[in-house]
Amino acid sequence: MAKILVDTNVLSDVLYADRQWYNWSSSQLENFGDDLAINPIIYADICYRAASIFEAESIMRTIGLQYLELPPHP
């Protein structure tokens, strides 16, 4: 099955409990649970606010995010 690339904004809504978008974003993550992925750019966004690499990795495990590299060409 194809992976769903999760946008940074959806992750931020859930991680930082956005009042307007938390419910929608968390339900989307739940709906696609086993098929969620991020790329290096989104990973960098997670790391920006994480206190450590261990926290960033914990976030990925908790949400169930798979790390996918960017393809070298379109």
C-alpha cells in the first residue's frame, strides 16, 4: 500500500495541541495510522522544536511515522 506523506502542519497541530485544528489533524493520523511517512524536510521540522534527537525519534515512534528518503530525480 502507498504511504501517506504527513505535512508538518498536521504534526504541529497534534504535537502542540492547536485549538482549531487538533481534532481534525489527530483524526487524520488515526485514520491512516500504519501508512504514515515523513521525508527529510519534515523530519528537520520535527527536529527544530524537539529538545533532542531522542525526542524527535520518540515522536516518530509514538505517531508511527516511517522515514522515507527523497528520490534523486522526479
